[in-house]
Amino acid sequence: MKVGFIGLGNMGLPMAENLYKAGYEIIGFDLKTEIKAKFSVSNEIEQVVKDKQVIFTMLPSGREVMDVYRQIASLCAPGTVMVDCSTIDVKSAHFVGNLAKDFQLLTLDAPVSGGVIGAEQGTLTFMIGGDQKGFDDIKPLFEVMGKKSVYCGHSGSGQAAKICNNMILGVSMIGVCEAFSLADKLGLDRQKMFEVSSNSSGQCWSLNTYCPAPGVGPKSPSDNKYEPGFATELMLKDLLLAQEAAEQVSAHTPLGKHASNVYQDLVKNGGLGKDFSYILPFFKEKKRV
């Protein structure tokens, strides 16, 4: 199966390399010209999409995704499966799906969860919306790049699942960091706090797997000076996408809105480029108002 991969950043490059290691014929494209990859990289986007059965995109926002699809849709053969793994707004995902139908292409919106580590280790979770046939045809590729792929339904469903999931993640991380911050001020040992909460009703992924307290629980970015596994600005992006979607459908999401405000404050005040669990040291400097 011939594969084109557009967008070879922190996520796209290891995802594409895992496909290459699995034996797929792959060629990539990125606006950055000096990409060190184990597979072929072209500076001509036409070469990347021509005569390919599957095209992956992993790009920063809906605007870039729409721009790329406008360029490549007419260059792809009918029946090509177009897979966008970017995290974008649902409206842009619908635009891509409708545009592709005009050229008889199959489209999947397939955002991921798992961060850079998951991309490198091939343990991502894919949330997928779009053409069921497209999903069935290329499911083995998702199995190479991830541990789980869930078909969620019609076009845009993958993006909907991603922003809902990450709203949970953002809210829960804030809750965990608030609890550690309070525990610190009450004189409770962080390890004891972890032992209690991770084995009782406070357990959650943000605590048990990705603990924001250095030296507590499994190794996480907090143990590496909060170097990002999932950057604060990316969490803010996803929370704002969730609020945009909530506004469009008049959904009541007060905690999601509060979480987006907290991360906006964090990004503006020293958290840019840090892991999203950097909320904990950020809270440490805060006083109760």
C-alpha cells in the first residue's frame, strides 16, 4: 500500500516512521525542508499524493488542513483514503469531508490521543469519523501507529470525540493540581496523597498515569522539569475548540470554560512551552482570592 504523509512535525514524523518500519511504501512532505527521516521526503506536494492509496495529514489547525485539501483533492485518484490526524474544529472537518466527496475521495477525521511519546512508541488512540469503508480498508495502518482505533461515526465525529476527551483531561488535571496544592499547604506528604487518591475515588489518568508532582507515581513530564509531552498551548487549543463547539450547539460546559480560562492564564504567565501538567507549580505561586 502506497502512503503519502503531509506534516512531519513532532507527531507526524514518528507516526510516519512507524508505518515505514512496518513495511509500507511511504513518502512525506513538510514545509520545513530539512527533515531527517528514515523514508523518502519530497519538497513537491504533488509527488507525495500522486498514485497513493492513502494520504495522511497532521497539521496545526483547521486553516492549514483546508488549505492543503484545496491543493491536493484534485490531484488524488478517486477512491483514495484521506486521513486527517490533526486536531481541528468540527466545522473544518465537515468542509474537508464535503470537498473530498466532490472528487470521489474517502475521508476520515482521525485525531489522536497519546502525545509525542505515544506517537514514537506506536501506542496512540485514534478517534475516527467519516467513511466507514475507508476506516475498514486502512485499519491495519492505525494498528501500526496506535494501540486503539475507535470508529465514532459520521464526518466530524472523530474531532468531536477528541475535544470532548481533552476537555475531560484539562478539567481533571486542574482538579488533581488543585488537590496537590491544597495538600502541600495542609502539610500532607505528596506521596501519601498519591497513595490514597490513586487507590480510591480520586483516581484518574491525570493522577495515576501522568502525575503532575515530581517524583510521585509513574515517570511523567513533571520528572523532567515539565518538558512537554503535551504542551500547555496545545491543551489550550483543544479547550478553546471545545468551547467553540459548545457555543455552536448551546451546550452548558462551565468547567470546560473555566479550564480554558486557567490555561489561558498559564500560557500568558510562564507556561508557554511547558507540559500541561505545569499547572501544579503555577498554582503553588497563587494565593487564594
